[in-house]
Amino acid sequence: MSFENILYEANGDIAIITLNRPKKKNAICLELTQELGDAISNAEKDKAIRFIIITGSGGIFSSGADFSDPMKAITMIRQEFDPDSGESPMIKLINCPKPTIAAVDGYALGHGAELALMCDIIIASNRAEFGFIGPIRGVICPYAIIRLAEEIGRAKAKELIMTCERISAEEALRIGLVNHVVEHERLMEACLEMAAKIRKAGPIAVRMTKEAINKDLGDYKYSAKKFEEIINSKDAFEGAMAFLEKREPRWKLD
């Protein structure tokens, strides 16, 4: 398959999807998510593929949503979390019956951190950095607000999303956000080793286990509703303007 914003490689029974916008630090744009959805569909339909690994090029997983065009970014997130759309790329990733592994090197910020969170397993390099930075742009992290608390606990999830604090790979491991931390040179090797461990189990049993554990992850309708509320707010407008003008946001309380 040929794409402009991602790379797709079949390595035996593993599909490796690489975010490939290095000049934009692999920022997630509308076109990238559409290609990601197509790649996931391809891997899901391919009977030879048992695993999907998602990573980023240039030593960066993803710097987050591409807000260089705020309206396109809003359209992207609307489409991604449309609970009534069977074509939603991100919900397609969450519901993919095959095990998914995020190989995180460098930044995984905002929407990039959420993309990693959508995978079943996260393996991070020792130089990875995570941050759910939506509120610093005046918006929410629509997937993190319904998933992160279950992963790391309610109090810590609130702290990370409200403060937009960036944390190291070791801290992410300590709080249970990632499964393993390895030297960055061994990142892909560690992901392949994880796939090899899962490969010993029956594929139907693995699929049913994933479905059972993921069955209560939803409430995308609530998340979509909250996102619609925030994008029409003065916070979202100020966050976008501050980003474009490369300045600190000036929030108004009234």
C-alpha cells in the first residue's frame, strides 16, 4: 500500500505502521488519520497478519494534533471520535481484533499520547516523553478523559490532564501507563519479542481476551459531546491563536 503520511510494512505476521511526517514531528493531521484507518483495515483483513505495531519516524512518536490549521484539526478529531461512524480511524484502532503495540520513542504528546493509549500494549524507549497537553491548547483530550483513569487511577489521570505535565518513560512505567521501558536502540526488537510471546497463545483466545477487557472502554458519545462544547468556547479560540502566534495563552475567566 502507498501512503503519503505513514509507512506500511508487512514483516511476517506483523504489520508495522509508521507515522511519517518528520518535518512536522509526526503531528497528526486529517490526512494521516484517514491513511491510518485504511492501513488498520488492511491489516485487519489480511489473514497473514496477527499483530500491528504503531511507531513514528525520526526518533519521535508524535508531537500531537497538527494545529497549524485549527479547523482541520477540529474536523479530524470530530471524525475520529464519531461513535456512529464505522469508518472512524481511531475507534477502528481501539476495536481492532488483532493485538496492537505502540513503539514509543521521543515525544508522545497530546493526540500522540492518546494514539499510544489506544493500543493494547505500550513499549517505550528510555528517551520517550508523554504528555496529555490538550488543555494547554484550550481543548480536551477526548480519548484520555474516558480511558486514562482506568489505566493509571483517577487522581493521577486528573493531575496529568489538568496540568499538562510531561513525564519521562520511567515515570510512565511507574504509574502503569506503559508496559516496558527499553534502551532506544532495542525498541523495535522489544516489540517483536512481545509479539513472539503473544504468538504462543491461541489467536482466538487472544482476540476474545482483548474484546472482554475492552468491552467497557466506550462512552465515545459523551466524549464527542464534551469536545463539541469545548471547540465552541473562547478557550479553544484563544488556545489556537496562542499556538499560531507562538505565545502563551491569555485565558479569561468571565
